[in-house]
Amino acid sequence: MSGDVPGGREIALEQAQEGMLLAQALSDAGGAVLLAQGATLTAANLAALRRRGVERCWIVAGEEDDPAAQAHAEQERARRLERLAVLFRATPPDGPGAQLLALLQRYRQGGQA
């Protein structure tokens, strides 16, 4: 990843923390997108990126100190959880679909559920 991203800064993946927003999409060596621009970093996707050998990423500059960026990250997380509720609205509460929904919700919340 090269070039200057307005409002973004490049950091080592080891410096990345949960809740940071990507200023630029992360791709593997073959060009496949691993995480989209604007994605919120979670413990799960940070671990997956490390396993894939990703060493650097672009984050929204200063967002760790920016309440507006943190609010945006929370809104995005809530939007994704709402989308899961819509997708699984007809799932019986005691079936395997409910277990999948619980796992997806925990993943979307960064493993904090």
C-alpha cells in the first residue's frame, strides 16, 4: 500500500487496536480484499490478518482520540448487528440458525458478547 490517504496514516499491524477504522482496504498479495475501507478492526480480524502475514495497514488518522470517529464505529457496529437481526428474523430460537446468529453477533462485536 503506497500513497497518501487523506485523513489516514499507515501503521504496523502490531500497533493496530480493536475499534480502529481502516482508511484503505486491505488486500492480500493476489489482490483479494481482506477487509474493506471503513471496516472496524476487531480482535478476530486482527488475529486473522496476522496469520495471513499482513504487516501494515492504513487507519483513519487520529481516530483513536476522535469521539466522532468512535461514534461512527459504534454506529457501524450497530448497523451490522441490525442487519443480522433482519437476516435471521425467521430463525427459531432453539435451532442451529440461532447458534450461528449468536456466533456472528459475537464476531461483529469483536468477541465481547
